[in-house]
Amino acid sequence: GAGVSQSPRYKVAKRGQDVALRCDPISGHVSLFWYQQALGQGPEFLTYFQNEAQLDKSGLPSDRFFAERPEGSVSTLKIQRTQQEDSAVYLCASSLWGDPGTYYEQYFGPGTRLTVT
Amino acid sequence: LAKTTQPISMDSYEGQEVNITCSHNNIATNDYITWYQQFPSQGPRFIIQGYKTKVTNEVASLFIPADRKSSTLSLPRVSLSDTAVYYCLVGDRYYGGSQGNLIFGKGTKLSVKP
């Protein structure tokens, strides 16, 4: 079946521009995560949704970062007034959710590589 | 979460067995050890999880000694396509599942040469 998809795969933005990154999770997956991965580093958590509710946004680095999932499926990560330090790969992951005693694996998308010039 | 330490990089040749060791001295009683694999230009993917002794699946084996202060991911007869970054993570049984976010280190970059 289809996995997690992300678009665009590559994005070049000039400093100060706003960008929007899209994530299409696996159908039926309740949980959705965004991660940021700088070059040579492991992914770092940004935010977490359960359906349309944003339950954790503790990893968002500044108020220029905003994420939404209005209908509980597709999610968009928006970065306003991009800065060079925002250059990174942005990964989306989704998982099932239900029984708190069951482990539901996170499935990652290929990521969007953002380059801010 | 227990801190983990693993080599930054490793080189190998096709057909060899590769063993990547991860140290986790402060592992808690309820913690499991999970390994993720990340190919270039892809997101990480779960490859194996274990609590103690040995776990084997179609991709890899995971060896965990009795004191659980370290673990070794073993990849049999690697090929060029096994070139990837391998991350060792330690947390409770549900760590990184639907209930919470994953915390990755820098991982071990494995380069397989012909």
C-alpha cells in the first residue's frame, strides 16, 4: 500500500519567504509527527497531532513555525519569514493509535529538503 | 531516556558481517532497545527491537548481554544497499510509537564498499 508521502521533495526559498510543506499520512493513521533533520544529525521532534488535535508542539523552534491538520488527515508545516538556519530536511511520520498497551510503529515519509538562500 | 553512545562511522565490504555496538549504561528496567535504519534521501525505518538476549528478523540480529548496558546490531553479509545510518534508541516498550516522539542521536554511518 501507499506509504507516507511528502511534497514538495525539494524547496528553495529566499530568506524572508514563507513556505508550506505538505504531509499525506498513511490512510487511517491517527497519529502524525513532524521532525527536522539538519545535515549530519539525527531527526529532531517538532510537533505531534492526534487526529486534528495538536497535542505537543514543544519542539517547534520559534513562533515562525506553525503546523496544522484541520481534518485529521493531511498536515501542513508552515515556516514564515524563513532564515538560513531553517535549512534542513523536514520529515513527517504517521502511526496507528488505539490500545495504549499496543506498540504502533511510526512510518516515515521521504522528507522535504528545504534550502534557504 | 537512557543516553546512548555509538560509533560515528564504520566501513565494510560487501559480503562481510557488520556489528554495530551501542552503549547505554543507564538503561532502566523497563527500557527496550530499538534500532532504526535511514537510507540516503529517505526517512528512518524501524528494523529491530529487543529487551534481552537475542532477537533475529529477516533484516538483522540484535544481541543484548545480561547486564543490558550495551547492545550489538548484527547485519549478515552486507551489500552495497545496506549503506545507511543506523540509530540506536532506548526507551520503554512503547517508546517512539503512537504515544510519543522519537529522540535520535547522530547514529552510525555505515559505508559498504564493493
